[in-house]
Amino acid sequence: MNEHEFKVTVEPVYLPAESDPAANRYVFAYTIVIENTGQRPAQLMRRRWLITNGNGEKQEVHGPGVVGRQPRLVPGERFRYTSAAVLETAVGAMQGHYEFRADDGVEFRVPIPVFSLAVPNVVH
């Protein structure tokens, strides 16, 4: 087992009440669970996202922590948060990575697997 190992799971959901398809505004929430499955504590320092809409247009988002926090996770601990993305199309995708710093100062990346954002029952 790697001493710096993390598992990331994502659950996206379309928010019709926040969206306005006539104005090309589609709002999606996504809940992420980050679990330290390794052997050492580490702190989430930064995030980087690549958001691609249904037209293939890409947007990069990066910054410190997530939802205003930089959680430190000990082995076996999970951190769960919900955030949102706004697209101009009914479908899209997100992917990226988190940058962590272990207690010994070693920095490493944890990939966020690509996931789809899609209005239910819409085929693009």
C-alpha cells in the first residue's frame, strides 16, 4: 500500500430549479468524498479543475483548498463536500486533481476521475 493514497468519489446531480435552459444556464451540484486510504496524514492544499461543456469549450478553475477549507486527513478519515458548476450546455464533463502536502512536507497529487454532467434524458 502506498503511504500517500487517497480515494475520490463523485456524485453529480442536475439542479433544474437553479437552471434556465432558455438562457443556456445549466447548474449542476457535485458531492465529493475524499478518503485517506494510505498510511500517512496529509492536508489538501489546492485544487485544479478542467470543465468541458458540450461544445468542447474548456475552462480551468484552480485555487486553495475546497469550499474555503484545507482539510487534513489522517488514515481512514473522509472529507465530504458539495460544490457546483454552471455550464452553457446541457451536458459536459469535469476532471482534475487535488494537491496534498504530507506532514513530512512531501507534496503529491490525487487525481479526480472524469465525471459527466448531464441533464437527465438529454442526448447530445
